[in-house]
Amino acid sequence: MGDDSLSSLLTIFVLITLRALLALAFGAINNVRHTTLRAKAENGQKAAAQVLALTENNTRLQLTYQITTLLLHFGIAGLALLNLTDALREAVPMLSLLVAHSLMLVLTACVTLILGELVPEAIGSAYANTLALWVIMPVHLLVLVFSPISAGLVIVSKWLSSLFSSSDLVNIVTEEEIMTMVESGHSGGTIEEEEKDMIFSVLQLGETYASEVMI
């Protein structure tokens, strides 16, 4: 393996590490207990207030995550294909260029998925209330950096949706899907028992006849 391959391997390792930190941070922020954060914010903890403010604008947060993830994935895949495929073919001369490219993509995708996404996101979700307060500053900075791109994407999305007679970016979600998401959030600890009961009562109210409400 030449110097170029070693430097590319090191760069890929750095990019996967950044991807892992990103998954850790967003996993924590997306799974915090808002009731706990509100109590901390009321006690004057600025980090808790920043997390609450950032999660209220979830569109910008999710767009930033998707943009950053896309850039990192392109970087990892590009470096692997351009600089590591030749090293793989040198190690296994019988491989054709197409097979070597395919193997390299599968290998980097698996490593990135496991070490760069699944494991750190699970850790972030498990220790969300603590980690969210530590990662809020870099995440907030990242949102600010990508805010022009996020705003542009929102404008383009609204324009495209208007072509189909829809001015809002709204996903149609069934009642069963909402209840499933609420149950998942409750079992994961992100939704309190009182909050779950309130959401279910609102859904059930929609099925109640007006005459039943008036009785």
C-alpha cells in the first residue's frame, strides 16, 4: 500500500469519525426529555434553553443533518473509490475493476453504517439528556453554517410542492402511525406518560361525535 493509499485511509477514518460524532450529537438532541430540559432551562441553564430552541425548529435541524451526512458520505465513497480500489486490486489481482469498485463501496458502506451511524446514534439516544447539553454548541454552529442552504432547500421544496397544489410541506400520517410513534417515544423515554395520554386523548376526541361531547 502506497503513501497515497495510507493518507486516503487516514482521511476516510477521520470522515467516519466525524460522521460518528454527528450521529452521536443528533441522536442525543432528537431523543432528549423536553420536560427535563424545561426544568433545567427555568433554573437558568443556557445549554438546556438552546437545545429546546433548536428542537422547536426541527426542519432546519433535520436539513442540516441530512446535508452534512450527504457530504460526508460522498467524501468517504469518493476517497474509497479513487484511492483504495487500486490497492485492493494489487492485493487481489484477479478482481476486475467493476468488482473491486463494488467491494470497496460495500465495505465502506458497512463500516460507515455500523461505526459511523448505528453505534454512535444508539449511544446518543441512551445518554441523550447529558450529551445534548455538551453537543448543542457545535450543532448550533453547524445549523448556522448551513442555514443559507437549508433556507434555499425549503424554498425550492415549497415551490415544487405548490406545483402539485400543495403549499405546505406536510406528510400525511395516519392515526395508527401517530400512535405507533408515540408508543415508541414513550418506551424509549422521550415522551412522558402524561404526554402520551394527552396525545391519545386528542386522537380519541377526533372520533367522538359532537352529541357525545355535549352530554
